[in-house]
Amino acid sequence: MNRTWTKTSWRSHEALQMPVYPDDAKLGAVTAKLASYPLLVFAGEARRLKARLADVVERKAFLLQGGDCAESFAEFNSDSIRDTFRVLLQMAVVLTFAARVPVVKVGRMAGQFAKPRSAPNEKIGDVELPSYRGDIINGFDFTPESRVPDPERMIHAYMQSAATLNLLRAFATGGYADLHRVQSWNLDFASGSAEAEKYQELARRISSAVDFMDACGLNPNTESKLRTVEFYTSHEALLLPYEEALTRVDSTTGQTVAGSGHMIWIGDRTRQLDGAHVEFCRGVLNPVGLKCGPSLEPGDLLRLIDALNPQNEAGRLTLICRTGAGNVGKHLPGWIRAVERAGKKVVWSCDPMHGNTVKSDSGYKTRPFEKVLAEVREFFEVHAAEGTYAGGVHFEMTGKDVTECTGGLQQLTPADLSSRYHTACDPRLNASQALELAFLLAEELETVTPPHRQTAFG
């Protein structure tokens, strides 16, 4: 990996999970247009996120990363953005209170349009068509016309991402993130359950802490941290022509920034050491995530870490582990021991969604809530046994009241899935399930004692 890197050097490597566009001239015209557009995010923001993630490496913070499986052109509206933002903030407040360290908030938003697929084609009845790969590539409708990759969709994705970022920045700094507003809990999902009083008690403790700060004169009028938050965006850097077009040299440092999102990650299907996606991501200054699935051997993990973070910079690399419930103990200890022996500085994060996808009897893909929770608990247990820090979680979730994952206190069953199954790709936790998971995760975090504790809302 000592060879010269450029933003186009990925083109000399095998690029898996990439569409084949029928018109090269049209693709070139679209990417040239994108290359003339302003960046969506800026180098200083990416460096700031890297610094926050370095705090996670040092056990001074915790990472919460969540949002849509695949953003949709059709369902794009301000209410959806607001609702997902609100639930992420509520989850962060619960986790901050439990862990007593700041929570780094990163949304799967403003760029999560492309999805890898397990098969290049899908079949319905006797008709077989190319798989849907996300709105930035082709259409969801099962027609030959819809499934043709169209580069013009990249322009649509850029415009929607710009509008999403504009709204997120307004929410984060314009008063919507006021702690007094965020901690107005909606715990109707727990009503009548044995857990309801437990959740209400934690909510009362958080409210009491806010009231105490008010009494001490620390309120949104006197302390900006109580009315604003730092909120960052992320997505899988799958569609490399789009990423390349939005990659520029930072004039202040001479480094290269991927201007499509604050953090980008490499999927489990595209993490080949000599592949195009690793080649692209190794050269940008942004924080990078690496999905780690069951087929990853410890030695290959170390080689990927050396390629993506040769300077061993804290905050540069987040390992997003996704093995499935019941399999964490088979894989995570080996990864941890290899990384610890080599002295590598990484954030350890748990993605309990992708390894727990099943097909229900009703025909819908779903994720059982109890399996999601089980993988998170196994992740924390292994880190506790190894003496390392379980530094983050990564969820596919939405602020809407969908019915895509079974279980939870709502007791959704496979028969309920058809009621509000809106995802274009993989099933997401709904708002109630996401907040419920935050309360359950808080129990795990209260048993973890990082060496550097800060104030509850620091």
C-alpha cells in the first residue's frame, strides 16, 4: 500500500457491487457536473468528528450511529428527517446519562442511498430483473425500465443530501436540540409492561438532572451546549464514481477530503484488501468505518487496518462488528486480541442488525428485536472479558412508526409486518423499538466504568 494514491486510483482495482451503466458518455457528463458542485461537508467538520472518535478510543466518549437502511427519493420530507433526528437525540441522552461520557452522534443520513446486494438479479414469478441497488443507482419498481442504472440519479441524491444536511444543521443549532425539549419522553410503547416503571424511573432521573442544572443557572439561555448538539452524517462509500466526484483537496492542509459525508464506511462485501473500495478510502482524511463480518480472519483484519490507518491515528478507523447473535464469541475475541497485540487504535462498534436478518413465515424480511439485543449484550460481555472498551453501536432505524422488526414491548409479530412495512431494502427498528433499545443498552453502559468520566451531559 506504499503506491501513490489519487482519487481515481481505485479505477485500477476490482470494484465489486458496482452498477454497469449503459451509457459511459452520460456517466461522464454527470460526474463532471457533480465535480463542479460545492462539497456537502467540509474538511474541518471531518477532522472534528475524527477528534470526537479519538475520545471514544480513549474511553472518554461513546459512539451512537444510526439511521435509514437506504434513503428514499419518494419518502423524502422534513418530518421524516426531524423524527429520526429526534429519536437519535433521545437515544443519545439516555446513553449519555448511563455512561457519564459524551455520546458522539452520527446519522446514517444525507448520503445512504446505495446498497450492496447478495445477488445481482432478483426473480418474481417467471420474471428476472437486475436487483434494486438503492435510489442513487436504479429504481425500486420491478420493471425493466426502472432497474436500468441511471447516472442522473446521482444528481438527485446530491440535491436531497444537501437539503437534508441543511435541515439537520438547523435542528442541531437552532433550538430543536434543546435538552429540555429532547427529554420529553414518549414512553407509550412501555405502557402496562413490567419494564414501564423502570424506564419511567430512568426518565425521571434524567429530568431531575436537567432540573438541577436549571436551578444552578445552567439552562439554554446561559449554556449553549444545552440547546445545540454536534451531529454528523455517514454512509457506505459504495458508489465510487459519486464519491470520486465529491472528493477535493483541502486548501488548508493539502489533504484530500471525501466531501459526500463526514464519515464513510466500507461494507463487509467490499472490504477486499486489493479492492477498489479499500483503495479509495485509504486516501481520504475522513474517519472511516470497516464492517467486520464472520468471514474476516484476524490476520486479514490487521492488514486492512494497516492499509486504512497506516499512521495508527486514533479516531481514524471504526471497526463495525456484525456477526449475528450467538456468534460474537466465535469471532470478536480473536479480532480484539490481534488488534491489542499489534497496538492498533480503533473504535469498537457493534452492528447487531445485519447478522440477524431472517425471512418470516409471512414472506417479509425482518429482524427479531431479541436477537438484536442479544448481539449487543454479547458484544459488551466479550469486551468486558477482554478488558477492552465496547465503544459504540450502529443501528438501522427510523423515527417513523413502521412495522419491520418483530418483538420489543410492542410485541410485533410476523403477522403485523404487512401493516406498515415501508423499507425499500432491509428492516429497521421503529422509533419505539429504538428508544427501548437505548434504555436496555443504558443498563449495559452503567456497568462499564471508563477511566475518564465527565459530567452527565458534557
